[in-house]
Amino acid sequence: MSKLKLQDAKLIDIPLSIKNLPNIIKESIQIAEKTGLAGDKKKKLAIKIVHDLITNSDLSVEEKDIFLYIVDNDMIEETIDVIIDATKHKLDINKSAKVGINCCVLSSKICVCIIHKLTKKKATRNEIIG
């Protein structure tokens, strides 16, 4: 396997934002697919790509913390698992609410993460000012 060069990846062209996170995950999976790795190693590489993109971005420290919280708390992994299930035809969209539930759970986790980080940031600022 050749060394993955993130600067050559299409992924870099996607602005890092909560709105773009699904597309970033999709692109990271597609990049990992090209490596020839199998199963869990491929998923871990896709997660590492997202992690590295966040770490090497020009986002503020606070924004990076929010995105890294999402990665470190398995939200990206859960999303990849749903995508994998869909590609293996393990989901019956018309008969199963699992996809909708997983999407809602992921969205709520992201919201809780953001609120937690912003509340913590505000508390720190108030402690400094007060």
C-alpha cells in the first residue's frame, strides 16, 4: 500500500463544517476504499482521515475541540457503520426506523457536544471576567 497523501485527496476541497461532515465522512470512506485495506482497518483509516483533516485545519482551537469531540466519542464510527450497512443492503428503509433513529441520535449527540463545549467556554470566560 502506498502512503496516503491527504493533500492529493478530494477531501481537502470540502470546507470543514458541521453541515459538510456527512460529505467529509463519505469522501474519507472513498479514500480508504482505494487503499486495499479490509474491514475494520479501512474504517479506522477513514476515521483517521477525518481526525487528521480536523487537526490540520485552520479552525480555531474551540472549533477543533468540538469536531475532535465528535470523532473521539465514536459518532463518526457510528455513521460509517450505518453507511456500511446501507451498502451491504442490510437496511430496509421502508420497514426499519434504524437509519432515522441513528441519524437523530448522531444529530442530537452533535448538538449536545456543541452546547457542552460552548457552555464550558462561556463558563471559563465568566470565571475570567468575574
